[in-house]
Amino acid sequence: MEIGSIEKNMKEKVKVSIETYRKHTFIDCRVYFEDEEGRWLPTKKGIALNEETIDEVIDLLRKASKQLKKTE
């Protein structure tokens, strides 16, 4: 189930979705590229997060965001 996507550049975007594989449900953050026919296809670039690690990643991203704002 796709949650949303963010444009990375003119030919790539990052899609966030909830996936199930071998009875395990996880959040998938994957880079997609646009082919010559305008279809968005997944690459191997991405990360799969289970419910135990997603909150830790969110906390780290918040910390990184605060640090980034301090450097501006």
C-alpha cells in the first residue's frame, strides 16, 4: 500500500509504502526511476524498516534535521 512519494530529482523519486513479505509487514522506503515510457520502476536502493526500528529512525531524522537547521 503506497503511503506517498517525494521527488528526489527529475528522474527519481522516493516512495514510502507498507509491504508484506513472507508474513512480515514493514515500511519500505525505495528509490524509483522513470523509464522511457513514463513508468515508475523500483531500484535496489532503499531501506525496509520493521515496527521495532521505525521510531528509532524517525528520532534520528529529527535530530539530524535540528542539526541541519543550526548550520544554516
